[in-house]
Amino acid sequence: MANKDPYREFLKKDFGEIFDTLKLPDVQKKFLTSRWLDQVLWMEAQAGQARNRYYRARLMTIVGGIILPALVSLNFNNGKVRDILVWATFALSQIVAISAAVEEFFHYGERWRHYRRTVESLKTQGWQFFQLTGSYIIYKTHEEAFTTFAGQIEEIIQRDVEIYATQVVQEKKQEENKNNGSNNDQPETSESISSISTAQKDSVAITWADDSVPKGDKSAVH
């Protein structure tokens, strides 16, 4: 069983206590728990996971890139040591190349920043709602402000889905342009044009990885 994230557990407990103090109908408290808090916790987890993978990939690339020139410059007369050095250099070069390629393919850095921006926007709206400040300062009670709050949350989640879908479409188009560029000597048939159009329409359903689809709007993606 995976270890629970202490920070996420703290947020869940802390916000749960705040919910209990709000004078809201049960259905609105259910929204706070099942929609807003669920999104905050999920995106916190995704941001942390993407950050850790980004740091690991970048560190391996940077450290390996520094060590490789030093290994190449070494010269030993002992044949056995020289062979070990050659294989070590080869292995390290592969690790560096794979780390760079994986990070470039999955865009862990971009995903980390994307999830971090979204979750902080959700938190900001939550705290402003709890304290009736910012956009909610004109309301006297949380029940009066709830409709505006729910609309803001749905707008943030929808914007998150749209930004993600746009990025996926752009990546798909770039990949298709590269493929088309490498096959300029082959005439493009009506069948190939049709298949490209279909791929572009379906590209919004493609994910960076199976855990990267925005959870808050599954119906919009699937």
C-alpha cells in the first residue's frame, strides 16, 4: 500500500474542519467535498508527481552530461580498465539520452507548472469564499456567495481541460508535420488527408500518460 502524502492528508483534515463550520445546505457541502476539495487533492498529487519526475530526469541529464566529457578524456594503458571505461561511458551516454528523451516526450516540467497553477487558483477561490473576501466580499453569507463560487470553480476546471486539450492538439500537429516533412517525396492521397483529419479530431482524447487526464472533467475528455 502506497504511503499517504502528509500534506494532502493535512489539507483534507484542515478543509474538512472548515466545511463543518460553514452554514450551508448538505448539497452545497457535498459540492465542496466531492468537487472542489477532490480537485485540489488530485491536482496536488499530480503536480507533486510531475515535479519529482521532472527533477529526476533533469538531474540525470545534467549530472550525466557533466561526467561524460571527463570519462571520455580519461586514458588508461590497462586494457581491462580501458574496456570498463568504454562500457561505462556508453551506458552513461544512453542513460543521459533516455532521460532527456523521456522528459521531452512527457513534458513533466510543463505538466508540473500547469497543475500547480490550476491548484493554486482553486485554493485562492476557496480561501476567498471561506473568508468572504475578493469576489465574494459583496455577499453577507456563504450560502448567498455559493452560486458565484461554484461558477468560478467550474470555470477554472473547464479552462484547465481546454488548455490541456489545446496542448495535446498542438503536439499532435507538430508530430504530423514532422512525419509529412520526412515524406515530401511521396504524393499525398485523399485517403491520407482523411486519416490526418480524423487523427486531429481524435487528438483531444490522447493523453501524455494514463494518469494525466484532468480528473475534474472526465466527460469532456472521454
